[in-house]
Amino acid sequence: MPELPEVETMCRGIRSIEGLQVMGFTMCECRLKPISIQPEASVIAAILVGSKVHKVSRLGKRVLVWFSGNRVLVIEPRMTGIVMLEDPPNQTHLRLEFRLVRGDAQVGLTSKNPTLPMLGEQKLLFWDRRGLGTVSLMSAEELEQQLVQRLGPDALQMTPALYVENFGTSRREIKVALLDQKLVAGIGNIYAAEILFMAGVDPRSRCDRLTSKQWYRISEATHGILNQAILHEGSTLSDGTYRNAINGEGSYQQCHRVYDREGLACLRCESGTVHRIVQAQRSTFFCPTCQKKRGLHPSLSD
């Protein structure tokens, strides 16, 4: 589930580890479905223990932790993963644990009793209930070749012109196209529905039939919805899985206008009802009254 706002919240929440030194790295015992990790944990530990965290950044729906030596740990939470500092929802689904300290500590100082924390020690955790997340240690060059060059522009960098360039000739339905990370990075099922509602665009509309005004509204809605969701630290849905870096809930779910509101009155026109359809095996929520295939609802026209 984590989309751009949730992953951006994770990145901001763990940014305090910048400048810390890695004292230990452990792949936690978990009898459930294992996460994908490349290379194996022992190799990652051998490379990273003793190095320092240079910076934390985001790439689409991925958390990037940069280390000295131009190495980057790429964490993709996917459906149920959380990157956090403390207080995981439970120990059962804890997958990875970094131990970090500030300053040039002596590596191995706690080796006689590794269960005891050092003074000022900070942890970085990866928790994943369903085990669908992935973790990869890459060089900067590998990151560029394997991911950066294959992803579309970040959703927060999209403009009307970029939308037309990347989407304008596609015959796919706009909602389905918005989920294609090769066209735009960071948008998932929740925010695609919210963006299209705000823009007044029917999710079933073909990309090549949208007008310049509609692309402008989609671009504006992308920035408005995603930035507002970041301010609310993302959406914690009814399953409660997504949490921030200190195990707190996001609150943007309280601002959802159509997502998961099937059968309820439209919050904009009040005369329509939110419908649910299935597109590319994913649920789509929209108001047929406000989101017209042809033209815009009068309340959205200039």
C-alpha cells in the first residue's frame, strides 16, 4: 500500500540517522514468508558495518539509505512494509535491524554482549507483515541503471507538459496508466483515485482523448493531493498496517473524498454517489456525476 506520501513520511521520519555509523546489521528470525534481499544479509553486513549513513532520500515508492563508499540500500515496502526507528507493531514481522551510533565508535565494541545497547544507540528497522517487500544493496551506478532509468518522473515533478508527453498518446484508461511507474513514479491506487476525483476526470477515460484542460487539472491535483497527504503523514487504512517511523498513524484517510467510500454521497456535488469499479484488478472509486468522460462538471469549469 505505501505510496509516495507514505514513503516520503518514512524518509522524513528516519532522516535523523544521517551521520550515524553502522555498528551492526541483523536479518531477524522470521518463520513467515521471507522478504527478498540482495545480496544475502551476511554480505550486506560485511560491507556496511563500520560505514556511515550519508543521507536518506526517496525514489518513487522506495526508501534510499546512502552510505559512505557510494553504496545505497534500496528498500521497497510494497504492500505492508514499514521503515521505522522504534516500537514496531510486533516482533513477529520484524525483518531487518540496523544498530547505529553517532561518532567514530569502535566497531565490535559491544561484541561480547551484542544484546546490550550502546549509549546513544539508534536502530533502523524494516517491518513487513506480508513479506512482499524487497531490500537491495547497490552501487550508485547500479541504482541508476537498474531503477532510475526505468522509472518515470517523480509525481511531485510532473507538469501538464510532462503528462501530455508521457501519457497523451496512450489508449489506456487514465486510472490504469497513472499506476504505471514507468510513466510517473510514486502514484498508487489510493492517490490515483483521489487525484482524478479532484481533477474531475472519469477514471475510465482514455489518455489519448483527454483535453489540455484536463491534463492541467490532473497535474494540479497531483501536487495538491500528494502534498496534502504528506502533511498528514499518509493514510492508515482500516487494516492499520501503515505506520510512521515511530509507530504512529497517518491521518490522510480522514480526508479521502472517494477512496473506499462506495455507496456514500459525493462530497462535492452531493447529488452523486461514489461508485466502485475494477480496473486492472484494482478497485477504483469515483463519482460518475462529477467525473464525466466528456467535459468537466460545471463546478470545475473556468
